[in-house]
Amino acid sequence: MPQDDASQDVPQELPHEDATAADTALLEVLTDEELAVLSVEEGVAVTPHLSAVAPRERDALLQTAYRGLVARGIVEPPTAGARAQARAQVARARAEAAATGGAGPEPTLRIDVQIREDVGALLTLRRGAQAVVAMARTAAVVQDYVYVYVVDDVLLVEVVSADGFHRFSLRRTADLLATVLDAAVLPDAGDGHGDAVPVSLEPGDPTPPDRLLEEAGEALMRCDLTVLVPADPAPLLLGLFSAPAGSWVLESRFGSGGPVLARPVTGAELRAAVAGALGALGALA
């Protein structure tokens, strides 16, 4: 990236939830593989490490993850009776397929296990969210992802690092705007100026436009923010660019196509754009 005076304060890590704050409670840190073992259904969160592993190599990783969960006391191994019941279910499924001449997929051996209560509650909140604020953040040398799950009067915050570690914490729904702003906008975001700048929305390419890099240097942070609610199949995507040298914002609807422009705004206007996006959550925002 180009170097200039603004690049003297290169962020070595992205803003994240302060687990020592009075209104934040750190719950647990889980890997991609551990979440895959614990969760039957896939969520909205990315799995950067596991997704990069070839499918034929995943079984060994999941077995290791399971052993780690047992060693940490998060999962209790199934009883002999539960194992026997699961094997019997597979045998019945095979017998039924043979009797009907079916050639379907090999039945999966699924065994119910006991999950530690606090982690089980975490997974329940994650699955039962009424809305999710999803953010992908990119700075000079760091990239991560933040998901804020809204569940009644509770927020479950999941920060996913590029190496596939998921850090979970709890906050109050009353802190929704503050939580999202802390994650999405640098606290010292300055005022942007000049003309609007074309921005690429190509999947997997979070690189900011050259002109913004030239003006803001490596202190620039990009955050792509989306509010996911069941009633909105084409949610708004906000692209937030913040640095001491200036702020820019873009707005686009999923599937809309066409060129996208990042327009210069003041730091206050950038934060107002985030508040407006959260307005889709009504009283929760």
C-alpha cells in the first residue's frame, strides 16, 4: 500500500470488544472445527480456516476438535447406550434402503452428546437471533469478521479472526449502536473531501480504492456492514472507510448490480449512516 504521513499509525489489530469492560462478558473461544462439531446447522459466520481445508481432509480435523472439546470439559463423551442406539439407527436405515432397493447416500452416524451449559446457551443464542449485524473488516495487515446477534434484550458478539478463532462475548441490546460503532468505525475518523470514488464489490476483494489509500494511507480501515433480518431478502450493504485523514461511505443493495461509489462524508455522517442501517431493527436500535 502507498505510504504517506497518515500511515505512521498503522493499526496492528482491528478494534474489538473489550472483554474487561463492565458491560461485556467474555464467554468462550472456539475454533472453526469445534463449532462444526457443536453446531448441526451452519450459521452466517464465516469459517476461514476450515473452509480452506479440502473436504476429504476435514474428518481428521473434526475428530481432533472433538477430542479437544472433551479434554476442555465442553463436551461429555456419549454413553455406551447412546453409541449402541446410534449404530442401531444406522443399521435400520441401511436395512430399509436395501428392502426398497434404494441407492441413497450412506446414513450418517449421529450421536447426541452433552454440551457444557454455558456453551450450550451460547449456541442457542447464536441459532435463535432475531437479527444479525454482519461486518467484514480490513486494515493494512489485518482482516477479521464481527457478528452481532440480537436476541431480545441480549447481544451475542462473535469476532472471527482470519485463522478461524471465534471469540464470543455478551452485551445488552441497549448497547447495540455503541457496539456496532466500536467495531465498524475508527474512533478518530476524520472528515472526507473531494469527489466520489468508484469501489469494487467483487467477492473476496476487500482492497480499498487506490485514491483512498493514497489519501488515508495504511491507517485506513474498511468495514462492509450488513443488517440481516428474515423479512429483508435484499439487505443494504454499507461500505465504511474510516481513517484520521477522512471518511467515506458507499451504499448498495444485494443483487442490484451497477457501479458503486464511495462518497466523502464527515466522521459524524459516517456514524449516522451506521445508525440509519440499524434502524431496520426498529426499537432494538
